[in-house]
Amino acid sequence: MSIRHGLLALLERGPMHGYQLRAAFETSVGGTWSLNIGQVYTTLSRLERDELVAALPENEGQRPYAITDGGRAELNRWFATPLERSDRPRDELAIKLALAMTTPGVDVAAVVQGQRTAGMRALQEYTRLKTRTGPDDLSWALVLESMIFQCEAEIRWLDHCETALLRRRPAPAPASATAPAPDREEAHR
């Protein structure tokens, strides 16, 4: 998700200043993504430059911003356009495992097991949080469910990785094959 579109969506609710936007953003995503206030104001400046928001007169030392018609059109386009896989961040875990497999001395099975353990802990925590979510907090419940499904998918993928590693591991050579074959002349003596 881009911060730009997140702020536009929040401004669709009504005018807000930077600190209100940061708090509303973090509340909307259940604290799973914290914004630096500098990111908020930098993004607001770009949105204003692109005429997607307008700065309103200062109020009690804070400058609120409002979404423009152009901002609404951009927000509607964003909501109507499905995300492409290439638009999502790179999968750091997949890259980590790929590098672990080709780096000498790395116990890939231990990396997989360590990640699975962390994933199980996260899954348990998200499930606990879900039981505490109130019926009126659907947006947070949906974010939590997304995180739960992602954890479950990651654990399934790690199980697959472990199985693939076991299949590819070379079988130990039979004991008789490791001993050198006797010389023919010695065998006839």
C-alpha cells in the first residue's frame, strides 16, 4: 500500500492535519505499520503539489489538508485497480532461503525451522488479538485476518521447503561402496 493512497483515503473522511493523519493511519492498520511524521508531511507536500489535496488555513498551530476532486478521482482509480504481484514488496524470506541454500556453512533446515517457530508464535498472537477484537471494529478484524492467512501460508510454504530439502538431500552411500574394491591380483592370492 502506498502512503499516498492511504492518506487520500483518510482525507476522504474529512480534513485533517499531519498528526491526525498519522494517528488515523496507524489505527486503521491496527498499528502494524507505523508512520514517521516526516513521511506524512513529505507525502502531503507531494499530494499538494500534484493538486490531490489542498492546504487549509492554519487552525490552532496546525495546518489541515482536504482532499480535492482530483484526489478523489485518484483514490477511486486506486480502489478500482487490483494490485499486481510486482507491485508488492519483495519477499525477504524467499530471498533469505535462496541465499542460505547457496551460502557455505548455513544450516538451511535450521533457518526453515527458526522461521516456522517465529511464524507459529506470530499466528498465536494474531489469533489472540482476533478474539479481543470487538464486533464494531471490522477494519482491524480484516487486517488481523489477512495477517493470520499470511502466517498460515508462510508456514505451509516452509513445510514445502523442508520437504523439498529432504527430497534433494543426497542419500548416504552404502558402506560397501565406500570401501575401495580389492585389486584383482590380491583377490586371487
